[in-house]
Amino acid sequence: MRRASILALSAVAGLAAAPAAQAATRAPRLTTFSSCRALLSYARVNAARAGGVGSPVLAVQGAPTGLASPVTKTTGTAEDQPAPAPTASAPAAGSTTPAFSSTNVQEAGIDEPDIVKTDGRRIVSVADGVLRVVDVSGDAPRLTGTLKLDGSAGQQILLRGDRVLVISSVATAIPVEGPVPVAGPAPVAVAARTALLPYGSPTTLLTEVDITDPATPTVARTMTLPGGFVDARMTGGTVRVVVSSTPAPRAVPLARASLRTFVPATTIRSRISGRTFRRGVVPCGAVRHPASFSGLGLLTVLTVDLDRGLYDVDRDAIMAGAETVYGSADSLYVASRRYVPGLQDTGDVPRGLRTEIDRFDASQPGVTRYAGSGTVPGFVVGQYALSEQDGRLRVASTDEPAWLPETAQADPAQSYVTVLAPRPGGGLAQVGQVGGLGRGQRIYAVRFVGSTGYVVTFRQIDPLYTLDLSDPAAPKVVGELELSGYSAYLHPLGDGLLLGVGQEASAAGRPEGTQISLFDVSDPAHPRRLQHAVYGSGSSDAEFDPHAFLWWAATGLAVIPLQLPPSIDPATGRFTGNDAFTGAVGLHVARDGIAEVGRVVHGTGAGVAPVGRSLVVGDRLYTLSSLGLQAARLDTLAPTAFVAFDQG
């Protein structure tokens, strides 16, 4: 069923009896703990309630007990202290850095972590645990240096001058002290002083790499944070990393649960001096919690001044989840789920689900402060569902979860755009809302451009809604365009044009191939599709990963990864193989047409690799795959050079 394919990234389970518009105005009140003792008492008591009154075993996340207190720090040598901020990286005297593309991000000037970055002179990439530096300043690209990294999965990077911040996820076993319960009809304690449970606890590893000498990239420092990496944003030299510590079963009696069970420690290791620093991920007095218990997960925002090296200069935390991150020039927003005891047993699932949004003030370099919370109905799908303008947050959401069967509720799903604004004394209050979008459908794509919003919903057809948000108190739908298929990603091109990447679909709503659509939205009341191209049975990573999409406005070039399976001969039922394709396609996009410029392929025969990213430096298009980095002419996409990556 097509409607089951939407990924609900964030939601809050709230009170089903509250009307959507009314409930959205209620902002959770969050208070800080007065001491570590108060935090530990709160956590122990509520952990017992979550596991059932009298439950003898604590089922929450954490690091091993017995670690140092949260303010303990080992004093290092002078070389471990933050160094003065360096001057901005610039080309050598007499040289000129060519124009180059940056990561396709939501907000200009706010960088997002990705697998490849460039400064116009170097391309830095990370894949399979290896950091690679490629010099693109000459006539042909050349691999200058590599570095094997620690970490096991999902590595991404941010580039600032000659510093690279690598963000990795690491799975680690959970040490447990005391008896270990055995699954069965009744808990059975196995006598053991220390044991390892057969599952891992997510850990985030930050690695600072110095690429001043591109031939020898060097690890300067590493920081280990218990919890899963959610996302990060970089403004100037300030990086804000969001980590979520999700409860995981541990065999620790409640009476023995230590502070480290709830507020784990971070570890910084300096390769410069060999010294190690350890302290709590956040001081107890910086942890906030809602008035009513909503879970023991810890949302931590770690602020790093990358110009000074890998030192966290500010930390803030909330006892909440963290699933979707959006950053503006002055704010960092985190959308998350909130635990409500007994919700799973009430049957009030559809209308009881809400999205909680926590706002952090990010207006000052090196500082992040919690500023307030608010809620909207239902689910948001991805960071593009959130956008701030003039201090107000616009949020697009659908009130029916993706996994819910069609017969589970009497009223069909609908979508909303809600406007939230800071209120005196803290919190985010609803100041306006428009609902009724795509009844019986769910949101597939959202884009906010200035005071206009674009929302795509889908079940069998693709309504593209245009919204007027110029009056925050009265947002309204002003136009609608219905087409077959849907757009999963929307990209504003300027001059009243909007590009959509998604899927064509049959009358029954079955996807039929990658579709690129060009919309004229210059008149919001009458949006229309000017052009479209369809690659039958194809799929593109750009449909779900905006970082895979490239728009080079200077030449009107759009580049997307594309995979086309071989056609099937209807007479024999066998694959013909004649039109199969794996690579990237470049398209010239203009009002009068969408024309294919060329295609990029990495490898030959059975050794062809999918192309994950595309970027422009000067007059060259560079494409990245697991096999290497290819340079091509920007005007034709004809290959000019290939830098192979070591596959050993």
C-alpha cells in the first residue's frame, strides 16, 4: 500500500481529547534540576513507574556505573587548551579560487554534515571509514592523502578551513553489573558480577582532523558521546551537534542506579599530548524536564567552536527525544516524541499523536540556550517541514501515522501548516493554522520560500498546494494543482520556478518511475506545471536525500543520481538489459524545456557503482561513488579524469 511508505520522523503522543488547534497552543513547561541529587531522584522514581510500580529492575539507557562525577575533568597540559582562532582559510597569494558548489542545504549560510565537502581547492570525502583529500586546484584532480578513521557507520563531515569534523556512529556493548535477567515466562536471575548484554548502545564519535598538510591528514582530538547522533548544523565556526540518548535495557536495580545511568560521560582524547579528559555530557543544572514525566531519553545539544578545535564550549539538554533537526540563522529546532504512559493501550492513536518542538537560541557564536517548546498535530516528515521567518516557525504536519491502516479512524487524514511564535516567559505558542490539506493523503514534500509555502500530499494524485503565510495569524491555501504521481523533494530555482523530484504514478497510485517536474509558481493562486521528464521504473536518491541533488544556477544544470532497472520483454518475461543504467544524469532546466545534458557512469559492466554526490568546481563537474571521484566537462558531462579509491 503506497500510503505505508511514508517515514514518520517525529511525533508526540499527547492527549487525544484535546482539539488540534487548542492543544497546539499549550507549550510544555520545562524546569531545570536544582542538583544532581534531584535529577537522580527524579530519574529513579519515574524509571520505576515506567517499568511498573515495584519493578526491581531498571530498564533505561546509560554507561557503566561508577564513573566520575559530571563535573570531573582531568587537567591537561598547555597544548590541550584551546588555541587562538586561526584566520580564515584563503588561497595562496596570486591564486584565484574558482566558483564552486556547496552542499545542498536548507538555509543559506548554515552548513549540514555530508559525505563530501569542498572549498574550491580541495575535495574532502569520507566513505567506508576512510577520509580522502583530493587536490582539484590543478588541471587534473589528484589524491593527496588518506586517513583511516575510527567509527563504524554513518560517517559525515563538516569542513572549516584546514579542520575537518568527522561525525561517526559506533555500536558498543553495554557493561552490566549485578544479576542479568533471562527472558522467559518469569524473570530468572543469573548469578554474575559483571556481564555484557547481547546488544549495543549507540555512541557518537567526533573526530577533529587537521588537513593543513593534505598529504598527511592527522587526527588532532576525538570526543566520545554516549547516545545516537541525530544531526548537526554549522554557522561560521560554531557547530551544534544534537545527540539522543535513548533508554536501553540494563540489569541494574533501581536502588543502585547511579547518575551516570541517566547522564552519561563524554571523553575527549588529545593526540597532541596523549591526555584524556572525561566529564558529564551536560551539568545536572543544565538538564531540563517537563512538569509531567515524558520519558528518560536525553536530548543533548553540544556546541563546538571548530575554529579553536574539538572542545565543547557550551552544553544544553532536555529529557526528551530527538529525531528531526532544523537550523535557522538564530535558532535550532528539534522535533521529538514524548512518552505518555498507557497511550499504546488506549486505542486513541491517530488523534493523540503530536509533534513536540524544542527551540534553542543559536543567535550567539559558541553559545546555545534552550528557549521554549511547543506542539503541532501529528507527524512532520523531514527537516523541510520546518522553516523560520521573522522569528516565527512554520510547521507542516499530517495527523495520521504512516503505519496506521485506512480503516483505523472514521475521519480521513489531513495535513496542517501551523505557525508558532515565541511567547513572553518562554514557550512556542500557536498564532495561526490552516488545515484540511490533502484529506485522505499524507505529506510527501514541503518547501517554504519567504512568505509562501508549498506542500505536496499524495495517495493516488499529487496535489501541489501553495500557501500564503504573509499573515502569520491567518495562513491560507491560495492555489492547488493536481497531477499524477508526486514530488518528494522541492527546490526553488528563482524567477517564480519550482523544481520537483519524485515519482510518476498510475491511476491506482503505483509509482512508475523518477519524475522531474518544473512548476511555474509566480502566480500562487494558479500554479502550473511547465515541463516534466520521466525515467520509467527509475529511482533517485534525491527523492529522499536532498544532499544528493545539485542545482548549478549559473548554467541551469540539475544533477541527480539515477538507477534504471533493465526492461522486461513482455513476450518472454525476461530482462532485456538494454536500458539499464546506474549513475547520474545531468539536465538543463528552463521554462521552455528540460533537456538531458549527459550521463555519468562510474565503473564498467557488473562493476558499476551508484553515484552518491555531485559538485561543481570551476568548469568541472565532480561525481562521487564508492569507486572514486570523477571529473567531467560541465557543459557535456564528458569524463576528463578519474581518481580511483583504494578498495582494499
